[in-house]
Amino acid sequence: MYQYTEFDKQFVRARAAQHRDQLERFQAGQLTGDEFKPLRLQNGWYVQRYAPMLRVAVPYGEITAPQLHVLAQIAREYDTPDAALLAEAQATQDKIAGLAPKLTTNYGHFTTRQNVQFNWIPLSRSADVMDLLATVNLHGIQTSGNCIRNTTTDALAGVAVDELVDLRPYAELIRQWSTLHPEFAFLPRKFKIAITGAAEDRAAIGWHDVGLQMVKNAQGEIGFKVQVGGGMGRTPVVGTEIRAFLPWNQIMNYLEAVIRVYNRWGRRDNLYKARIKILVKAEGQRYFDEVEAEYRDILEKDGGLHTIPQAEFDRVAASFAAPVLDLPANSAEWLANAEADVSIEAAKTPAFARWMAQNVTPHQNPALRAVTLSFKRKGQAPGDATADQLDAAADLVAQYSASEARVTHTQNLVLPWVRLDQLHALWLQAKALGLAQPNIGLLTDMIACPGGDYCALANARSLPLAAAITERYQDLDELNDLGQIDFHISGCINSCGHHHSGHIGILGVDKDGKEWYQVTLGGSDGKALSGPTVAGKVVGPSFSSFEVPDVIEAILDTYKALRTSQGGKAEAFVDTLRRVGQDPFKAAANAARHPAEAQTA
């Protein structure tokens, strides 16, 4: 993975020192709250429902074992609120009608944007945390605020068998270009870029302000297909193609044009209409024309200031060479023996076989595999990792994956460099730690935002529903029979849980101060099984928190009754839904409504 230069390291340390100075001036009354707010936000510090929340940047998801250990240290030593504050927060939670799990502390949370969040660090200790992060080249730069956020990617970049181009050097160059870009520090709203280099879109690029698909033209030249104007929130919009092919070395110049036109014309008078998707939807071809004109000016008048030199690309790309692993010289014989041994272990141990089928992914190097550690299990919120789990995961990453891991869009952790002959040993250790749930891609591998338990913007809580569904679907045979289902939960219309793109999506809404939930069906984030990127459709009126688990069960029972089978393989949930339409599922969902709740809805 990319190795920070001395300049990079000094930059991160200087940013931490700058935050300390800003914090001290705020505490001394030299900065007002309004003056301090944009400064702390662009270093990743929010003020949430009960306490500050820190979002740590993990550029394009790549993280090292030492970095995970530092995150564990932060969880253990800093993510601890005052006892009185925690008691007051829990008392407030207990008064809320519906399912009410206990608030938890001393943990990190993997997000859908491949970052890590902490929910209880006192702002007074934030400068010490930033200094600690800087010791391992971590920071919170531009993880919040109206700026260019962390670029997200395919977590299997560099190892996926369907990969056309390794996107990581391009993602790193975009990170360098966008970090503290002086012209784009205060955009109309936040701006998110996603990039993929494989045949299958595992980065959900259609749902981003800019989505980049690496392609090759007829001459075999590498470039980008560029989409703009995607986004979820109140108005879900799938990005529109603006360029079918852009030469790879022009990507920063073109992004400069895209964002400059947005910065010039994006709404600043209405928070809900400030995203680029609103501008693209309103202006259409006019916006595209202005981007192309701006791009020409950048090339002709500015001399293509951000054209990527080949030498600089080569320097960055060299950091992404595959790690040197201790593999036997007689690779063919070793590989055959290793494959045989794994097959024998799988035949002897069904649990290991199930894990291999769900959590282990083929690799460009046949001697290796990519392994997903699942952070989705009973008794723990999706994506949460305790301090001990972070330390344990770091040890696994160091021992089995050349000290490198990837935070995934689905809130798990991928080990991309695991030797085939070490899979069984890794499984045994991960299983003992509770990180080997064989549920990747299945119903309980859900995406969920922190919701109303922590977020001040949320209308309803996400985590109790996630816990209820996880509790109900513990039978692994049943989960495997249901097959791949993208289940996403958001606590409000901001869609941090990506409910729009779920095969089944849940959205928390507020009705007269009470928590209710809308159910959507048929969404997609562009993966192969899911088909083209599309927003799900709402199924009837909203449901109470008590009703939602029964509603989900009714929907899934309807799927099992209506699905077909071909060659012994059951039709996928999303395919059945598209074949028969929403009406049977809508009827089943409404039939599951509790009589008393139906009168209220």
C-alpha cells in the first residue's frame, strides 16, 4: 500500500498541531462556536446527540495492522464518556418507546465510506487523539464539512480476478490533489467520489457525486468513464454519464472542471438542494456543456496544470506492488497440495466449508485468497468493533495478510493477502474471536447507520431493528436458503445506511414524535447480482418498530413461496421481486401489520 513520504507525515502532524491550536483558542473564548465549527468539521469532529463523534479517514479503505492497533488504543483509552453523561444518555434512551438496546462505549465503527468513527471522545481530549493518530499517518482531514470527502473504492482493488485496472494509484493521486484544495474547501455541500476498476461495481459508483469506472478504449488505452450527479438523501438520483472515455492522466483536470462548475452554480440558499445532483438534474446538458468548456480552458489557458506526469504515476504505483510473501519455490506442486488440504478440511468440517463459501474470495494470485472478517453478529451493532476486537483483528492482519487490510463499503474488514494453506488456521482464530460469521452477502450482513442512538440528525433508531433481524435470523441454513440479500437500514432521510440501494431498505421517519419505518424493495448499488443501479420503491405506509421484524419475515416468506428454481439453484430474491412485481410483497407486508398499529399508521 502507499507509503507516506516525509512530506506526507509532516503534513499530517502539522494538521494535528493546527487542530490543537484551534481547540485551545475555542476553549479560551477566542473563537466562537460558529467560528470553530467549520474548522473542527474538516478535521472530522462532529457534535452528536450526546457527545462528540470523530470520523477517522481511511483513504480508499487501506489500513495497516499498526493503524488498527492505534484505533484500538483510542477506543480503549479515549472513547469513554463521563459516567454521569452516559447515565443521562441511557436514561433518555430508555424513555423512547420501542426496542431499546444499551448504549455502548470503547469501540470503533466501520462506516460505508470506508472510514472509522468513535462516538464518545470528549472534545477536550480531541487534540491528544489527533496527535496519536498522526503517529501512524492517520487523521480526520475532510471526513466532514462541505469539501471533497474521502474517495471510496472497491475493497478488492489489486486482488480481484475481474479487475481491469488496479485503481489504487489513481485513488491515491486523487487524495493528494483533493486534500485541502484551496478552491474547494467550502463547497455548497459535501462532495463524494467513488472509483472502481473491475467488471463488477463493488464501489456503488452510481450513488456518488462523481463515479469513476476505469475502462480501456479500442486502442487499449486506459481511461475513465465519468458519471456525475448521483446521490441518495431526500431525492435519490443515479449518476449520469458525462464522459464515456477520459484519458487517465487528465482525471484531476476533469474533476477540477466538474467541481468548479458545481462550486460556481450549486445552491447555497437551501441545504436540501445544495448537492450536485440537484444542479445536474435542473440544468442537464447546460451543466455538461459548462464542464466541458471549463475543462478546455484548464487545458488551454492553464496548461493542464493537474495533468498527471508519467513519472509521478509510476512513483505512486510502485507503492502498490503486491507484498513479498513467503511462498514455496515449487509453486505448482505446493498449490495442488494446498488445494487438496483445504478441500479435505472443508469436507471434514461443514462450518469451515460454509465460511469458505461465503467469506473467502478468489485472488489474482492462485496461491492466495481474500478473506472477509465479519463484523455482523448477534449482540453487536453492524460495523462495530470493540477495542479488543480491533487489537485482535490487527494481529490477524499482521500474521496472515502482510499487515494490510481493507475497510469495506459493507462495514467489514478484508484481508487481501492470505495464503491458501493458512486459511484453516485463520478461520480457527477468527472463529474464536467471533469474527468468522459465514454471512457475507447474506441477510444479516446488513448495512446500518448509528441512527437515533447516537446521531442528532436521525428521526429513528437503526440499531434496534438491526439487532431484532439478526436475532430472528440466526439459523445459517435458513440464511443460505434465502441467498444474497442486501439489507440496508437508515435512521433518517440522509441515507447514511444506504436504504435506497438495498434489496430491502428500511428508513426511519418521525410521526408526531414517534419512531416509524418505511420499507423499500428492489434497490441496487450496481453489483452483478443486483443489476443496474436503481432506488428501491416504498411498500405502503410506514410501520412501527415492533412490526418491522414481522414485515421483513412476511416479505421473505413471500419470496420463498414465489421463487423459481433452475438447475437446482433457487432464483435470487431481487430477481423474483423484479419478475413478479411488488404487489405480492406489499400485500404480505401490510398483512403483517399489528391491528393496533394499523389504526395509528
